[in-house]
Amino acid sequence: TVVGFAISLLFHTTQTEVCPPSCNCKSLGEMKGLQIDCSSRKLTEVPALPVNTKRLYLQNNSLTSVPPGALDNLRSLEEVKVFDNPWNCDCHILYLKLWLEDVSAPSLANVRCATPAPVRMKPLGELTGNDLGICKKLLPIKCLEFFWRDLILIAGAIITLILVAWALKFSKKLVCQINLSQYDSRRRLLGKRISKNH
């Protein structure tokens, strides 16, 4: 009886881990995966989903965005529905847009933006970089930061090279002058000795 209880407990734990508590899950038969129905549950975020999800229904909830990477483990997904959610189409919606482009183009066609006002009721699939005003403002600042940082680094490297080249040139001149002065003094000394001998 203890073993039976342990097995049933383990089975129950596995089942709850597999199926999100706020959703209705149905097996699609042997080795075919699961149908996860989370529609019309007033969800504000996507729940943790099992890897073997084949059909995912998230329509008619209160979802505004999906965190990057949240759906990446659903590699065997065949059908997804995410329409009728108040999607906030700012920079953060890009992950969902790109993910749907890869996984389900028909589903992407049914997704419409709720906010911000300029893109209200616009299909997510038709969204361009120009529609994402916030992204447009963020990108150039970042690019400018990198540009000035790189420019300072390059200028520093050039100045260092010029100084090193100048120092080498100066040291060569100095060595040549020392060598010449030593040569001159030796020549004079030799000249004096020759004149003495004569």
C-alpha cells in the first residue's frame, strides 16, 4: 500500500508538472504530445508549458506580452492560438512576432495590437520597425554610445602609435648622434696620434 501510494503521488506530481494548473490538458495519444487549453482564463502571463505541447490555446486572455525565450522549448508545437489578447505592441512584442513567424504564420495573421494608440487594432504581422517608436529612440542612443566609445579607443590607439613612432625615431637619432660623436672623438684622437708620430 505504501508503494502504491508513492507511485500514485509520483504520478500526480508528474501530471501537475506537465499541465499548468490554470489550464486544461488533454493527451493526444501515444507519443503524440499534449493539447494545452489555457483559453479564457484571464491569464496575464504565459504559464510554464510542457515540452511535448503539440497544440496550445492561449486566446481570449489578458496577455500583453511574452518574455523572450518563454516559448523556445516548445519544439514539437503544431498549432497555436493567441488572438483576442490585449497585446502591447512595443519593443517587447518583437519576441512573440518573430516566434510566430517561425512557428505559425496563420496564427500571427489573427493577432492584433491593443496598445499603444498609434498601432491599435493593427495586425502584429504588419508591424514594422517604424511602428515601434520606443525601439527607434532606444537604438540610436545605444549606437551613439558605442560609436563614441569606439572613436575614443581608436583615437587613443592612434595617439599611442604616433608617440611610440616618435620615441623610436628620436631614440634612433640620439643613438646616431652618440655614435657620430664617439666616432668623431676617436678620429680626432687617431689624427693626433698620427701627427705626433710624424
